[in-house]
Amino acid sequence: MDATFDQVIGQVLKHEGGFVNHPKDPGGATNKGVTLRTFRRYVKSDGSVADLKRLTDRQARLVYRRHYWDAIVGADLPAGVDYAVFDLAVNSGVSRASKILQKVVGATQDGRIGPATMARVETFDEGELIDAICDERLAFMKRIRGGRLWKTFGRGWQRRVDDVRRVAHRLDRENAIARMSSFVGASASGLPDIPADEMEGVLRDKGSRTIEAADQIRKESWVDRAWSFVTMGGVGVASLFDGAVQFARDNPWVIVALAAMAVAVYFVLQHRKAKAAERVIAARVDDAVTGRNSARLLERLSA
């Protein structure tokens, strides 16, 4: 979610700290988590280490947004998952972060988060996905250079991942509460006062009614298509008898061609209408799924 960036950028800057140039750090000279190479790419093409030391928070935010957040498609990832992948990208690179996400969701590990990866992400519980990403991140850190870097930086890395895990779960929980409150028509502050069994009943009822509404839309769309076909056929017949009978007799192949074009146009238009109807149905069913998954949402609320 795009709103997450503004919520967590301060946390990322806090983790990254100020200027460092540790001889054992493979990133080399960095300030606020921005390497000299990245600084030259986004801030100053001929920048020096001295320039990097003067990096402002505003410049750092620009780098994080363009080089990391946009690259991991943070705006499209679920709340909490987006932060876990974002912080991982800042710490270990966009390609590594993308591959770790792809590994835990079972997508092809090509280092680029695209539609196929996002489709797999949508099949996972967000809380479980956050834990899987953090666990895989730690496992990767412990393997770097045969574990030698872990001996030097392990304690700090562990604290950072633990903090990311905690904040990511909080973002996920807040998003779940917002979704539930919107779905049942209650304020987020009022949700904890609703008994769990009553809440589940409300969600299941809304879910079943949403599915019924979606089915009705589907039925209406088919009725509409049938009526359109009858109407178009009637207009076509009327127009043929309106002074065009003789032309049809004299030019049968022209009529066949026009009829074929009319049928093709009709089916194209109906296909578009069907797709529009299916999008509405999908949105309704998505709400229904939220209702059917009430147990999962309730579990998050009670965590």
C-alpha cells in the first residue's frame, strides 16, 4: 500500500543511521543507508564521499522512494508485507528482496516483482507471509560469506529484523481492522466491543448476501445480452424490409458481409459488457471472501 511508505520511512532512516564506512561492510561508504553509487545515480552524478556525508533526509526519502519502494512495487503489496520487503530491499538490495519474496510465495525467482508474483502473493495470509519473509531474510544473512559477517553484524541485524517483523504485523493488523470496520459498517474503535461470535455472524451474513447479489448481477447480465440480441435482430429485420429488399436480392454477398460485420461488432460489444459485469461480480465476491475469512480476521483482532 502506498500509504505505508510515509508511515515507515522514518523507521527505515532510524535503522540505517548516519554515515558509516565499515571495512567489513560490503556496501562501502553509506549515509542514511544510501551508498555512494546510489547517491551518484539519484542525487549528484559526480558526488564524493564528502558530498554523501552531507546527505539530507529529504534527499534520502527521494532515493528510497525511487530506488527501493517503486522497484519492489510497494504500492501494490499488502500492508505489512510491503514494509517487510521494502526494508529488506534497503538492507540487501532490490533484487535480493524480490527473490526472497518470490521464493516464499513459490514464484519464479527472477528478481522482478510482476503480475505473476503478485498473483501468488494474493493467495497467502499476510501475517504468515510477513513471518516467512523475515525468517528467510535472517537465513540469508547468516549465510553471507560463510557466516563471517553474521559474527560481526548479527546482533544488530537480528534486532532490526525483529523490529521490522513487529511493525509489519502492526500494519497488517491495522489494515485488517480497517477492512473489517468498512465491511461491517462499524468504526474501528467500536470493533473490539463487538463479541467475536456476533462479529463472525455479521460477516457470514454479509458474505452470503454479497454472493447472492453477485449471482443476481450475473443473471441480469445474461438477460441483458439476450434482450440486446433480440432487439438488434428486430431492428435489422425492419431495416431490411424498409426499401432494402431489392438491394439484397441484387447484392447478396454485400448483405452477407454486412451481416457478418454486424454480428462481429455485436459480439465485441457484448464481450466488453460481460467483462465489465464480471469486474463488478469479482469486486462483490472479494467482499464475500472477506466475510468468509472472518475467522482469520477475528484472529488478528484478538492477537
